[in-house]
Amino acid sequence: MSLTDWLNEKLIEKHRPSALEIANLLHICDRDLEKCLIPDLGADWRLNIAHNAVLQAATAALAAAGYRARNEGQHYRVIQSLAFTLKIDRAVINQLDKFRQKRNISDYDRAGLVTEQEAEELIILARQLRNDVELWIRSHHSALAKEI
């Protein structure tokens, strides 16, 4: 599979990003990385906010590559796209996807399932991803890094 295959299957669409769009996505990621450190929020919310940081960083990478996820399964697709954009190891993507599923359960079905350790693990992953995305954009799409 590739982003071209996804495009042909209409799972993503072509997108022309701007440097301001990329900067805004990374600024939202930064905001979320700051807010998920508030301990009184509880593990569920901290994981939820860290998950949003992951989505913003991954969306920035996908946009920089010239694509945007379509609405259906958007969160899943954005996380999976990291295999094609940053060439992230499949094990890390699988871990991010497990956190996505856990977040969905805690948001829609049942509260209190997320542990502090899980929230901390995702926060660490989100920080690393945010840094990796910026470095990747700076080295592969430097024109889009002007506003970062």
C-alpha cells in the first residue's frame, strides 16, 4: 500500500497545504502537549488530549505530503499514514492505534479505563512524534516550515 493507493481508493484526497496551515496544526499540537500535563484532569482526559496532539502532528505530516484524510475513518487513516510520511515503525503505529481505540472507549462507552501509565506513555509518544514531524517537514518540505 501507499498514499497513491489510498488516493486511488478515495481514502484520502489531494491537498495543497500552506506554511500557515502546518504551523497552526503544530501549534495546536503544542497546546495539547502542554494541557495534557495537567495532573488533575485524570488519566482519561490526559490520554484524550495527548491523542489529539498525535492527530494534529500526523495531520501536519500528511498535509505536508500533499494529502488530506477523508472524513470516514479519518483518525485511523491519519495515524496509519505515518508509515508513508515519516516511515514510522509499524510497532509504534500499532501502539498509537491501540491508544486511539482506548480513547474511543473512554470517550463513548466507559470512563475510568485509562491508567496514568497509559496516559504518560502516549504523552511521551506524542512529544516524540511532534518533534519528528517538525524535523521531517524541515528536511523534506522546507517551504512549509517557514511559519513553524
